Amino acid sequence: MRKTIQIFICLLSGFFLKSALSQSSVSNALQPEIVNVTVPAFQYLPSDTAMSVLVYKLPEAKETSPVVIFSHGRPSTIAARAAQKTPVHPDIVRYWHSRGYAVVAAVRPGYGDNTSVDPEDSGTKWSGDTCSGRADFQKTANAATHAVKSVHTWLTSQEWVKKDRLLLVGQSVGGFTTVNACGQNWSGVLGCINFAGGTGGNPVASPGKSCQPERVSGVLSNSAKTTLVPSLWLYSANDKYWGEDQPKQWFKAFQESAKAANQTASSEFFAAPSVGENGHSLQVNGMNLWRPVIDKWLEQNRF
């Protein structure tokens, strides 16, 4: 009897040790390696700029890993942009790890420790519920895309990366950036996912009605002319940045532009119901809604 109890205790100890090690591996996976990647000077960035990139590798990966290149959104104030140190939510990292993807997410110039410059500024100003200035949203998209391209270039030099299995994913201005970057057809990029993408919104002063949305449509439509890979767009009904209908109009314009350019890559739109107080939080607060949609999209496209 005593021997049986001892064996049971050993087995139980082994189980808890294995569980603890497993939990430790998951915890360590969410403690990213931080590397500096240089963003070269260009039209909207006066000098080469070091950019922090958070690297969430797959725990205990023994082979090369497919990678999600994640692009964050744009807080409305300088103080909030300066406070942006963690560009991707841990739950999003966990989701992509569960699908077998590592995640890298940069803190682009204009955010975090780099707020002395703001290459993504579109030139618009809000006064009450009215915006003014010529909204140069193509500048916003190009500046952000330039930074993300630096991440892509760095990734293609890394031995741990499966270079022919990359996905572009972004939230808000990061989703807008993702659609723009998708049209550049970078090597190894298989597809693009846009969460609540857009720019020019003000949920406090002008809930549901963004600044000069036709200019956002122009940027997205332009990228459609050259996009060769599948894309998935996800928006919520109560998004206070853009409203419910405007994203659908952007997507329609994107599809029409792609068709006119004889591009045949698939594009899909997921219209989620309202999420919390502001559906702009769909990515983090509506995972139960979008997870089966993205799971299906990944499987359909063999990603």
C-alpha cells in the first residue's frame, strides 16, 4: 500500500512539475525579446531612426516559424502616443501562438520614445465636431508602411523565420497600414488581416463620423489595384471612429478598384455586431466573434 502511495505521489509531482514548466513556457513566450531595427530616412522621416520591435517567438520552437507582422493603431494625443510601449495585446499574441505563428510588433516612429517626430501626421485638426485641413491620409499610410517594411526586411534576415509564411495584421491605423502594405506584395507575405482599419476618426467629438472618409477610401482603393494576396476585413457595428456603414463603403470601393484592375485575389468583410461601448475594440473585446472567422479564413487559404 505504501509503495502504491509513493508511486502516486511521484506521478502527481511529475504532473504538477510538467504543468508548471508548461505555464512557465507560456509566460516566457509573452515576455518578448526587444530588438532595435533601423527605419531609413525618407520623405517624411528626416534621419535614420531606431525603432523598437517586440518579438514574441513560439515557445520551444524547434524549427523555423511563420510570423505575423502586427501594426498598432494611433492614439489621438502626443502623451498617449508617447505612452505606447506595448503595441500588441497579450491575448492577440496567445491567439497567433495557438495557430503556430510567432508575432513581431514594432513601435513605429512617432510613438513610444520617438515622439519628437510624427511622420504619420495627416495634417488634419479637429475643432469641436468639425475637422479642417487637407487630410493627407496617403502620407499616413506611406509613413507607417515604410516603418513596417523595415520590420519585414529585418525578418527576412533571421534564421528562425519561415520566410515564405508571413501575414500582415493591423488594428485601426495599423489595419489601414496593413491594407496599404498589402498592395506592395512583399516577399513571403501570404495574406493580410485588417481589424477596424481607418484613420481620421474622433470618437469623442464626432462619434461614428470620421474626417474626410472619401480620402481613406482613395488610399484603400489605390492599394487594391496591386494586391495579389487574400485579405480579410473585420469591423463592428458600433465602431465610434468610423461608424457602421463607412467601412462597408471602403470595402466596396476596394473591391471595385481591384476588379477594374483585373486583380483576382479574394477579399472578405466580416460585419461583427456591437461590441461593448465602442466596437473599435473588436480585436481585444470581441475575440469570441472573430476567432472562428479568422480560423476559417486561415484554413480556407491553407495558412
